[in-house]
Amino acid sequence: MKKLLLLAVSTMLLASLSAQAQVVRLRGTITSLDGDVLSVKTREGKDIKLQLAPDAQVVTTKKVSADEFKPGSYVGVTSLQGPDGRLVAKRVHALGPQVPQMHGAWDSIPGSTMTNSNITGITRMGSGSELTLKNKDGEQKILVNSETEYFNFVAGTRADLKPGETIFSGARVEGDKFMTPRVAVSKDGVNPPQ
């Protein structure tokens, strides 16, 4: 009986710790910045307060050409399944080394997939190309075409966190608080691609 009780308490404690460390993707429009608190109206219409770490990194988004991405580049690719079942890239963006590898469902575009991987090959195909991406989840081949958009990030400052700009952040949820060490923010009409 004591072992069962100890197991139940341990399980509840682990579940509680996991809930405390939950990370969510936040997208929305800045309404204000007050010190380390960024007020955002999420794309779902919720008003939230995002606590910035004292040394939070702010990056702005800029559009670039496909030429900036070569074999060896670490990228995030947002793609949709084409009519033939192959993945077609809608957006390709640079990633930093701290972003984990993945290949799975994503929520920036309905029905989309995100692949965070190194480009291991680029093959010309008709009017586009095929990216070969390898990561811990295996190898993916994703088509890019004239509609694919390419993005990079530039170091910004808190001065870039202006009302009306849009943001993307992976925020840690602790109770009813959202906390983040990094925010990507729109600039010159270019929204974060994530």
C-alpha cells in the first residue's frame, strides 16, 4: 500500500513538474511593452502578458533569396502536402543551433508540417528544386518552387517591440505566466515565418 501511495505521489509530482515546464508557441500582435512585460493579443484573440528574460534575445525578420541556403545550412521548413502526396515548402527560414531537430505537425498554416534539419542536398527539378533534409527523425525530401518564401533573422533590440508588430515566441508556461528568452518580431511588414 505504501509503495502504491509513493508511486501515485511521484507520478503526480512528475506530472506537475512537466506541466510547469510546458512550452507553447505564441503568435500575436504587440499591444504594449512595459519593462520586461510584453503585452500581446494572440491570433486567437486572447490578451496575454509575456515575461521577457532580462537578457531576452530580440530578432527581426527579413526576406532573403534562396541563395542564402546551401547544403549544411540548418533550417526550419514549413511545408504542405501537394496533390501528389509530396511535401512542398511554403517557407524556409534559418535556425540557430539551440533549436531542436524535428519533423512533425505544425500550426502556423493549417495542415502544415515543420522540419528542422540540416540541408544535405539541393537538386534542381523542373522550375524548382528538391531539398534533402536529414535529422534525428530520418530523411525528408521537400520541394521548393517559385511560391516558396525564404527568411533570415537579424539581431534586434527591445526598441523593435512596438505596438502593432507581430511576434513569434516559444514561451515556457509556469502557472498562469508566460516566460521567454527569445522573441522574433516583424519588421518592415515582414512577419516571423514560424
